[in-house]
Amino acid sequence: MSAPQEASSPMPTEHVPVVIVGGGIGGLTLGALLRRLDISFVILERTPVVTPQGAGISLAPNCLAVLEQLGLWPAIQANSQELQGIRVYRERACWGTIDFGLAKRWFGYNVHSIERHEFHRYLHEAAGGDDRVRLQWDVVDIDDAPDRRSPVRVVAKDGRVLTADVVVGADGIRSATRRILAATSGLQGHNTIRFTGRVHMSGYTKPLENLGPDDLGFGHWMLYSDSILTTWPCRDNRQWFIGVKHADLAPGETPDRSVWKGATPGTVNSVYGAKFHPSGPDGTIKSIVDQSERVVASNVFAEVDFPGMTKGRVALLGDAAHSMTSFFGQGACQAIEDAAVLADAIVALLEGDTTALQAYAHVRERRAQEVADFSARYAQVHTAKLPLGTGPLLRYLIYRWVPSSVWMWYLQWLYGHQPISNASKLDRQCRADADRKKMIA
């Protein structure tokens, strides 16, 4: 007779103080901060390979302070392009240039444009890379005991379990974390995103050889009669373009998909190719788009009902809590702001302050709502879709006649708000890094 088989032992459960669900920009920024604070964490990513979405990214002054605190500022400066100005065109007529180079004087930083994949790599390394990011973790359940006597359980689809003192959902606009909380913990707002009726088509080009030194740092807002398109200046006169148009849905078609599969330069050219652009080698958008290294198309969604950003020992960050239109380039910036504030809240929570996450939510919910509202209003101005048919006139007056200094004055509430981690350990580390740099110099 063969020996009786032993019952299989249950899969061991690992405990990590902080579990971050989602390896995007917000989750990686939080991981990088926790790493500097010597707080153990893991980042759980659903996909088998981390693939950053999008072509370029705009890093505004309100997020650059914390990125400098993380030591990423030299790499950003070396591989991005400072925004010096935006030239506004209505069809072929130039309405003028908004001097965004003033931002450094007002806020300490200019806006920087960088390839999204490059920036994602910096954050991935700062967060500890493959040692901290665990792939193919499809989270299906988060169990936070109401009495808080036992740790939070994070369960994967394949049965793996982690326990944690705090869990952060940084898993994007279709957040599984938020969906789980809505189903099990009564969190308001079950992925309440709605289709805006718009489509974004974007790409990142090779250096445009027809452009010279005088073109570096100048972007364009192109206002056409049936659509709009923006080109942001990137390093070496590369161009990051974003086209926005109303979606033409076929009967019965749903806009549920976010990212289109198989987008090509032809996808963009079918809408914009023949339109004028002053940077095109032959004066057309097509001559820019045809030099793309990467093209992405996606439907645009916006948040309808902002949920609370915390429930018990679970917090939400970035698009998982407050997705917003991308018209002023604040989606990633707000996720980075969240991470700076949440890192300090996690320190306080682990040190025994049971109200720390609620304090994080109080600060960030209000700020995110303000920025989302501004982004939605600005989209109406930019597309000239204002009530009573006033859009075209008001857009003309704002872009043609408002001085650049007034733009900077108004943007103080947005760009002048620069949260950083105030945790003492990180401050000491930053000071030590600065002292070492002075000694080397």
C-alpha cells in the first residue's frame, strides 16, 4: 500500500506594513516616499508587465517640489523640456503667446514636459524597482476588520493573501480597490465615472529637424472649428501632441473602453492630418504625426461623484479617488500631491494616530475637487462650449488679451500649492543628501 498523502498546507500569509494596489505614477511616488522613510511596503500590479500608458506627461510646479525631495529633479531637468511659452492659434491666425517662462519666477519651477515612459522608469527605480513591485496580483478582496484588532487582508484572484496595517488603492480610474470598498464597506461612489463625449489622440515624436533653437520650449494650442489640438515641446524639439474631438459613436456602440487598441499615426491623421500647424515641416499636422515614435488614443472619462478617500485603514490615491479631465495636465500632478500628504499620514498612523488617514482625506478631498472643477471649467473655455453662446468671444478675449502676468497671478492657487513630505526622517535624509552634495562640490 502506498503511504497516505498529507493534506496540502494552506498558503502562508505574509505581513507587510503597507500594501499599495497599483503601480502607476501615484503608487510609485508613494512607494518612493515610503522607501526614503524606511517603511516596508509592496506595490501590487495586476498586469504581467508594467507598461506606462500615454505618450508624454506634464510636470507642473505643484508636483515638482516633492519630486525634487525624492532626488529625481536632476534626471527630470536633464531629460525634459521647460515650457517657455504657449502660442495660441485660431486656425491659421496666431492670437499671441502666453509667457509660461514666468512660472519659475512666481513658483520656483517651470512646467516640464517629459516622455511618460522615461518618467515612469525614474519612479519605478526610486520605489525600489522589481524588489518592491509584484506583478500579476489581481486583487479581488480587501477585508478590513471593523475593530482593527487584526490586520487588513488583501486577497488575490489566485488565492494569495497579504496582510497589512494600511492598504492604499492607487489603481486608476477603474479602481478595483474602490469597487471592493463600495461593495463591502459602504464607501460612497462605485466607480462613478462618465464618458465626456470626447476622444484624446496623442503621440510622442522623434526630434523635428525643421525646428531650431528658437523653437525649444514653445508649445501650441491649436483651436480649429471642429476640434482642438495641443503640442507640448519636449527635449530636442520632440513634440508631444494631444488632439481632442467629440466622439462619433456608431448606433449601439458603448464608450466603455478607455484606451483604444491598435492606434496608429493614421488614426490621428484621419482627424487632424490635413489641418495647419506652424511646426509641421510642410505646415500640416500630418507631417508631425508621421514622425511619431508612439501613438495612443483613448476615450475621456470624468468623475461624477467624488467618494471619500479613506475608509477604515484603506485609502485611495490619484484617479482611483478623483479622476479628472486632462485639459490642464493635472491628473498625474494631483496623484503626486496625494502621495506627499499620504506618506506623512501613514507615518502618523503607524505611530499610533488613528485619525491620520481621516486628516489626509480632509485635506486632499477638498483640493482634488477644486482642481477637478477647474479642469472641467477650463475645458469649456478651451473648447468654447460656454452657456448662452458666449464661448467663442470669451475664449478670444482670454487668449488674445489677458497678460501673461495675470495668468501667473491666477495660477497661484494651483501652482503655488507644493506639498512635500514633512516627516522628520525624510527631512534629515534630504539634509544629509544636500550636505554630501556640498562636500563633493
